[in-house]
Amino acid sequence: MDHRATQDTAANSPEETRRRLTSEVAEVEAAIALVASGSASSVTLTGLRFGEQVARRFRAEATASGIRLEPILWPEDAGCDLIVRKIDE
């Protein structure tokens, strides 16, 4: 049996997708809060599978707080890194 096939199936299961999405939402929310509080001028989250979608979800809220969300897309739509930073005035 191909071990990679087993890993791919587990990684793509609905439960794993839900867990990962929930985790990434929490990470983005925490990064926005950290930057909005002034504790950091920017935070870079790496290895996000759903980062682009999560950034779209929080973009208006972040902008209203003076925060910019900048996804750095990976090749072949495999995910992204996300920079959370104060909007320069």
C-alpha cells in the first residue's frame, strides 16, 4: 500500500479540512488582534492552506481596524502565506 495515498486521503478528509480551517481562522484573528493592539507592526503567517479565503472573509473588518491583509500565493493554488500589517498613513 502506498503510504502517501493514505496520508493524502487523511489530509483531505472533511474532519481534517474543518480542523485546519478552524485553526487558520483563529490564527488570522489572533494576528489581526496583535497588530491592532500595537504589540506588533506586522505578523506573517506561513503555511496556510485556506489563507486566501480567510483573508477575504476578514478583509473589511481588518481594513476598518487599520490593518492590511496581504496574501502571498503559492504556485498551483496550494495555499499561501499571509502578512498582517498596519496600514501606513
